Amino acid sequence: MSSETTNTLFGVWGSSGNDVFAVGDGGTILYYNGSSWASMSSETTIALFGVWGSSGNDVFAVGGTNILHYNGSTWS
């Protein structure tokens, strides 16, 4: 399945088959809604190596000294 990114991806997590996040080089965060991937803004260029959450509205991505949180609408 094509994600339309040329960056290396390191981590993936999903709360369901239509709520999946992938992270990687250059601060890449992708979101899969069950039919296609879309890029999300992380506001960082640091490589992200892991992603995990308790729901689609409570997701964390980590890399280097950064811990990012997604609240269902934005990463901070």
C-alpha cells in the first residue's frame, strides 16, 4: 500500500483498521482512515520512532527528546 511519502517510517499504531498513525524521518506523521493515507503536521523535523495511544483522540509520538500529543485535532 502506498503512503505517498519518501521518508522512512519507523512506527505504526492504530485503535482500529480505520484509525491508524505512522511516524518516521523528518517528523513525518501519517494518518490512515481506512481507505487512504494523509500527511499530518507535526511541527518538528526530528525523526519520530514510536507512536502509541489509548484512543484516536489520545495519541503520543516520540523521537529524540520530543514527545508529541494528538488530541483528535492537532499535534502539540
